[in-house]
Amino acid sequence: PGQPLNCATDPQLVPILAAGAGKTAYLFVADKGTASTCYTSCAQFWPPVLTNGAPLAGSGADASLLGTTKRTDGMTEVTYAGHPLYYFLNDKAAGDTKGQGVNGFGALWWVMSPAGAAVTTK
């Protein structure tokens, strides 16, 4: 089955995207287009949001913005508004946003709004 993408609300931010069991999804500013640039040690800290089928738009997510991209390891990563999506290793519970505004692996990491824009509030 595909990876469900939903909308969650962070009290300090605004409605944001969450995947799987409510874990926050992030975009990486270094990614250009739908191609991921986060591999090896980067992907250990920022695991990609992977899917085995077409991703599903859950509550608050826009199905027309969902897509996928093939990673160099052959896995399929979920994209939203053309951005590959990632989790943050230090987000342990649904709704955690510890990766918001982190500058790591050469660029910033931001949560995304349901409209597909980076939420750049720290």
C-alpha cells in the first residue's frame, strides 16, 4: 500500500504535513526539483519518506501535489509539491518538530504546509 500523507497541527507553527503514524515530514532546501540529494550519513539522520505504491492523500493533504521520485538505491520516495520528503531522526513522537530550521548537510530543513510551501518559522 502507499504511504499516507496527512495534515497535523503543531502548536508553534501552522498545519503541517505528517506521514505514516503522524511523524512530521520535512523538505531539504538543497534538493533541486524532485531529485533527492540526501544519501549515506544524511539519510541516517533524515530518513526519506518511502512508499511501496502511490502515496495517498489523507486528511488535509492535496492529492494533486503528491508524487514520487526514484532514489539511487532503487527505493521510491514520496514527494509533495515537487519536494522529496524526509523524517528527522530526533523526532520520536507524532507531532515532534525538532528538525524545523535545522541547518544540516549543507542546507536548511523545513516542515511543509498542506499548500506545499516551506514553513520557515522556527
